Amino acid sequence: MNNQPIGIFDSGIGGLTVAHAIKKILPNEDIIYFGDTEHLPYGEKSKKAIQNYSIKITQFLLHKKCKIIIIACNSASSLAYKSVKKTAKKIPVFNVINPIVDHIVKQCSEYNIGVIGTKATIQSNIYETEIKTLCKSAKVSSLTTPLLAPMIEEGFINDDISQTVIANYLANKKLANIEHLILACTHYPLIRHKINEYYKGKVNVIDSANIVAKHIAEQLEKNDILSNSKKNKHQFYVSNFTKSFEESANFFFKEYIKLEEVNI
Ligand code: DGL
């Protein structure tokens, strides 16, 4: 069991930020990544569609003998966590929301917390519900920022276009007075430095990919299922292959990876 791979999935390539953080913190683990590039963006899809896609991907990862499954997509974590858990049966399933919520409510106080993400994630209201369950006094303000994921995927990160789009969203009055900002989309770690620049250190911009990776490492250790193999071979699958996905994937994972197309 210990040396079986970790299964990670996302609507596309955004979840590679989480996969990369996991690879860094858990270098002995094998990773099987699935990006549902045929159906992205999940952020614009219905709950039912996201659940159906997520169930199919889970079956694929189970078939690949994954020891755990990580939903490295906020939209699928918001709307399909229960469906994935039900499908995975005994295999532990992790989402990218609870580790962030646990992190932020550690010192529960009258925090003013901002959340930015896709329409699916923000409209599900999951962050506010989960945070308020653990910390009633927190104030949560959420904003949909649907242009950010495609912008990042197209490589607009360190230029005037990204600067303008980011500033435009963050200037929204819903986010006025926040002290913490949750980046509730797995694409956003790639623009975290730009968001930090915008706030000039006045807002704590949560480092979501690394917090999730740390949580996974703790859970593997706690359940005694850490790998002891030194070979590690990672596999990256997508449901629709294009050269441009491959180029973006290299940029998201910060090293060269080969994508393989698979129909599920
Ligand atoms: N990676 C997805 C998420 O974290 C965003 C992209 C999409 O809409 O599919 O929600």
C-alpha cells in the first residue's frame, strides 16, 4: 500500500501547483495526475456535471491503484467532495478547502477574510460555511474572479494586462478592509507574488498549495502510508491533449513533463 501512487486531479492544469508542492515536500511519492482538459473550465459548469466528471476521474485513479485521492481543484472540492468520497470507498480523499480553513481558523478571532475563486466555488459558499462553523466571529467576503484562471493559463502573469486585471478585482469594495485573502483556485498560486505586490504586505495572502501539501504529508505520516521508494515515477494524464496545454503544464509544474491523453 505505502508505495502505491498518490492520485491528484483537477479540471485542467491548475492542480499542478498542488502536485508540485507535494512533490517538493514528499520526494519519495509517485504521483498520478489527471487534468480534465476536455471539460474545463469547471468553474462555469453545473454541480451535476462537476460531480459526474469527478466520479469518472476517481474511478480512473482507483483503477491506477492510487492509495489516496486529492481533489486539487477548488470547484470540484466545493461541489463533488462527497461524490468522490462515496466512489473512492475506503481510499482516503482530500480536498483543497479544509486544510486552508483549518489553517485560517487556528487562532479564531474577528478576522476579516477575503476569498477569491471561480463562480462554482464562490457561489457554493463553501469557504464561508466551513469557516463560520469553526469560528463564528470571522467575517468572510467572497468575490468571483473568473478572468484570472484563463489569464494565468495564457501566461499573462508579469505584465500590464495581469496587473490591470488583478488590481481591478482586488479593488472591489467587497474586499475592502480584509486582513487575510484565500486564493480559492489552484491556478492562483502563480500570481500570489503579484497579489502580494498589490497589497504591499498589508494583507496576509494565504499560500494554499503549500498548506495543502503540508496537510497531505501529515496525514500520510499519521496513517503510516508514506512511501519508502526512491524511484518515484510520475504520470500526467489529460482528457484532451494539445501542445499548448503541454507548454502551460511545464510552466505550472515548474519542470518539463510529458502529458498523455486518456479517454475515461
Ligand atoms: N483549477 C480550478 C479551481 O481550482 C479552476 C479552473 C476551472 O474553472 O476549471 O477551481
